[in-house]
Amino acid sequence: MDAKPLLVEVGRLLRRVNLDAVLIGNAAAALQGAPVTTVDFDFLFRKTPRNLRKLKALARALGATILRPYYPASDLYRVVRETDGLQLDFMATIHGIRSFEGLRARALTVEFDTVAILVASLADIIRSKKAARRPRDRAVLEILEQALEETARQKREAGGRRAGR
């Protein structure tokens, strides 16, 4: 499945409703070259009354429904579109991340067809998965850490090539 058209649609609508959110989890890691897969998109956002209204506007624009699944951490809002199975999880808190503002400041901007999406850094994704300590998170940690090391190596090499000119 090609996630690009869905990310373009979601990114455009996030911008339209002016909802500030950062893509986290395996989808964010995959956009940075980590060889992981996922069937949904997870976002961190600031839970305020205004942002909850924006989240409702996003769901309406997508032709989707907001569900509040019961989890011990009840700050999860799941946006589901029945027609194609699109699932977006919006969370106000995640393990290992102290603040939305800090995560956003360290995030990368990834563009798809002139649509920008904020994507959590690999270091933040790893920190969150380590803190969560769930089996499914631990299962991808080694892959994510290798991707982070490869990214750092490529940056060092690119810096060395520029300095050698």
C-alpha cells in the first residue's frame, strides 16, 4: 500500500483546519529510512478545547469518525474512515516525551506534493518506544537504532565532503 496519497490528504487537511500535530511512531520512522511498516498513522498534539474542535473538523473533512478507545492512557483520539480503513491516532501524551513543544522543535519537515508534515526525530521515536516498553516497541528498537546510526554516519560523511572542497 502506498501511504503517500493518504499522507498528502491528511497533511492538506491538517493545514486547512490549522491543527498542529507531529507524526510519530513507525510511520515517522519509515519516512526517515527505517525499514519498518505500519497500518496506521500516529500523531502527537496538544489537547486543548480549541484543538479538539479542530480534530472534529479534521474528521468531518475526512468523512471519518472519532472514537475514544478505552486505554489506561485515555488521551487517545482515533479517527477512522470506514470507506478505506484509514486510521489516525491523535495522542496528547506519549511515553518518553516530556512536551509537545519539545518534540515539535526537534521534528523534521517532510514534504509530499507541496504538503509539509512534521515528523518526529528518530531519536524521539526511539526514546518513546524504550519508555513504553511494550513488546511490539521493543521488537523494532534495534532496527530504529541502526537507522539512526546510518543517518548520523551519512551526515558526518556529507559534512566531511563539504569541508574537503
